[in-house]
Amino acid sequence: MAYEINQVLPRSFSRLKSGESNTPTFASHVRGVLTSLLPRYGLLIAFLALWQVSSTMGWINPAIFPPLNVILSALWTNLANGALLDDIAISLQRSGTAFAFAVVAGIPLGLFMGQFRAVEQALDPILQLFRQTSALALYPVFILLLGLGETSKIFVIFWATLFPVLLSTIGGVKEVDRKLIEMARTYGAGPLTVFRRVILPASVPAIFVGLRLSATTALLLLIAAEMIGANKGIGFQVMNAQYNFQIPLMFAAILLLAFLGLAANALLVLLQRRLCRWSQPNA
């Protein structure tokens, strides 16, 4: 034992003298963070930095493309004084209501059509026709039928968000491994049990893909819906700021919509990970 101590102690003292340490340094932490962030966000950071420098240096017209610090300042000011809070609440109510209706209608119909081929063949042509018809092209029709109130705005968003959920659900049901269904039936599972234990869980990842697409579509259609016959909402603020040449406020509202889209997508991804742990690669 004394021999081992005599051999270890000189090595430890030599490491201390040379400045070596087993604990990671601050530089290594920073290097690790940069290594993880740059491959994913490097181009985005470079784009934002180029925008800031170009506008500040006058390489691009700052009246049309204000510096990012000016845009963020306008966003913070209007959030702090409450000018945008009502618009956020109204926009989220419109898009959230339409999204909820699309989920309630699209998922059950998609599960039903995915299981019965005859029903899918009968409904698919008319669904494809409606899907290929732009919701914005039908917006004047919705206004004629439903008026300029909230109903037409919610319905045009619902129309656009329904099809991603519906088609993803149908695809998820059709992609369920038939061997799993046959195995469940072999062990005596009835149709309801097969649906509840096999088909529905296997379809959930595809359904979430449609939900994420629909959430993004809801925010995109929200802008167009609020640009016609609206006096509140983030889309209205974008148009109103453009008309009054309040360009920083216009970009601030656009940036706010982007943040809301990212937040909705992140929330759905988190929910998917919690509900579909079995489908994760590292599970």
C-alpha cells in the first residue's frame, strides 16, 4: 500500500503543477454549447446578424428594413403598454377555436375513413377537390354566407386546418402494420379492442404530424382572415402598421406571429413526446 501511495502522489502533484484539472473549465462549457448550437442555428444567427449590420450600416434601406434592435424595441414597447395584448388574445381565440374544431372533426373522420376502404373511396374525390381549392379563394364565399363577423374568420381557418389533420390521420391508420392487427385478432381481440389497443396507438405519431401542420396553417390563415373586416388582431396590426408606415411595429407583429408559431409547434412536440414515448428513437 505504501508503494502504491508513493507512486500515485507524485503523479497528482505533477498534474497540479502543470495546471491540469479533472473538472471541466468554463471554456470547455462554452465550446460544448457552441458545438451543439451552431450546426442547428448557425445560419439563422448569421442571417439575423447580417440583417442588423446591413440596416445599421445603411447597406439596405433602414426605413423598409429597420435594425433588429429597433424592431425588438417596438415589440417590447407595445407589449409593455398593453397595445398588443388584446390583439394576441383575440388572434389566439380565433385560431385556437378553428384548430379545436379541425381536431374534433378531422381525427374521428380520418380514423373512420382509414379503416373502411369503401368509405374512403367514396369520400376521397370530393375531399381532394375541396383540399385543392384555396381557402383564401373561398373566403369571399364564406363572407357572403356568414358575414364579416367572427364566424367567417374562424370558418376559413377551420377549412384550411382540417385537411392536414384529416389526411395525416387517414395515412396513419393505413400505415398500421397489418401483422399486428392479425396477431391481436388471433389472440381473440374484438374490433373495438383492436382499434383501441393497436390501430389508435400506432396512428398517434402520424396524427401529431398533421396537428403540427394544422397549427402552422392556422396562424398563416389568421393573418389573411384578420386583414379583411377586422379591427383587432395581430393580422390587423400588420396591415394597420403598414398603412400608417409604422414599419418597426409591422415587423414586430410579424415577429410575434413567428414566436407564437414556434411556441405552438414546441408545445405539440412536447405533448407528442409524452404520449408517444414508445416511438422515440432513444426510448
